[in-house]
Amino acid sequence: MARGRVSVQIFGTSFEIQADERSDYLQQLYNKYTAVVEEVRSTSGLDDPLKISVVAGILLADELEKNSNRHEEKSEENLNIEQLDMSTERMIAALDEAIDEAL
């Protein structure tokens, strides 16, 4: 995979990031980050760029963790449904067998 690039311009600092991802994906990540930074800056009353960046990072980490937990809960729910399906199929088979023996 080609290395993607994104130009970062934040708090008076400019630099470029390269990663083993597509450039449009890196730009999408950067846009998300800058939106969160702007939200923190406009709602928190913080002036210190470092504090704003740290709070934005924590908010993004919180979002990531919550999404991960939701995914795990769905996986567990799917597993429970599969187990219930298997139990139901076993009970139906046992009932079918009992009915056949009774006839």
C-alpha cells in the first residue's frame, strides 16, 4: 500500500504526517480531530493549546472506547442468539423424536 500524507496546521504549527493509509482517509481523521478541537475550544473556555489538544484527544478516545464496547456487546448478543438457536433446535429435535416414538 502506498503511504498516504496529510498536512496538519493547528495552533500555529504546521507539519506533515505520513502513514500506511490512503491520503483521503488520513484527511478524514484530521478533519474529525480538528472538529473536536474546535468544539473544545469554543465550549470549554480553555485558552492553552496543549490543554485543548489533550481534552480533544480524551474525547476521541472516549468515543472510540464506547464504540468498541458497543461492538463487544453486539458480539456477545449475537453469540447468545446463536446459543439460543442451537438450544431451540435441540429441543425441537428431541420433541420430534419423542412424538415419533409415541406414534
